[in-house]
Amino acid sequence: MIILGIIAVVILLIGIGIYNSLIGKKNQVTNAFSAIDVMLKKRYDLIPNLVETIKQYMTYESETLSKITQMRTQAATGNISDAEKVQLDQQLSTAVRGVMVNVENYPELKANTNFLNLQSTWTESEEQIAAARRTYNAAVTDYNNAVMMFPSSIFAGMLGYQTMPVLETPAEERKNISAKELFNN
């Protein structure tokens, strides 16, 4: 009888440990995504200054700048799902990257101290977002492993936990970059 009691307590302790581990991993994923949100907010706050500085020099890119401003406003409202945030973030990154490439056509802008500071801050922000994405993907991978591996998969099933997608690089960003195309624009 004592042995059965000890076995029951050990099984209970193992179950509690697995349950707590799953909860901890899920919370790490949520925390990592929140870190991405914080970095994106920093980027969104930078966009109006960047757009205004660039507008002074780039007249024919005004449609692109308006599109960037519209995406920033949409992202800043906060009424979008996580999946929509990720998609909007990718579109915004592509649009701003295109503008940054076109800066080469504006020597006065390239020499503007305010723009250079904004460009440096933008680059730093992009690096922080990339680091936050890596952290998120690591947390999701750890969580997914726990959800899929035995014995924690049993508890995950009982709790209704599903695997989560990792953030992936869009197909167009995985293509090889042609230096010839970049410099012949």
C-alpha cells in the first residue's frame, strides 16, 4: 500500500512538472512575440520622421511614402491579428527597403545628417527585430517539441495545445540578390 502511494505521488509530481513545463514554454512564446511587438512599435514610431525627411528630397516616390505611412497607421492601431501583424511587417520591410535603395539617386539626402541618423536608427531597429524573431522561433521550436514529444504530448492534448508556426522569410526575400539589378535602377 505504501509503495502504491509512493508511485502515485511520483506520477503526480512528474505530471505537475510536465504541466508546468508546458505552461512555461507557452508563456515564453507569448513573451517572445511581445518582444517582436515592442521592436515593431519602435520601428513604427521611427517611420513618420523617416518619411518626412525623405519627402523633402524624393518627389516622385510620394506614392510609396504614402503607402508606407498607411501601413504604419494600420499597424499602430493594434486592431489586427498576430498573423496580420507578421504579414504587414513583411510588406512594410519590403517597402522601406525599396526606398532605402532609391536613396542612392539623391546625393543631398545621402548627405543629410538627420537622414543618416534615422537610417542608422532604422538599421539598428531592423537588427533588433531580427534578433527578436530568432528568439521567438527558438521559443516556438521548444514549445512545439514539448507539444509533440511523449509524455508531454499527452498533457498538451488534454490542454488543447497545438503546435505554433515559426516566422519564416518570405519567398521573395530568399532569392539571390543581383548586384547588377540593384545598381542599374
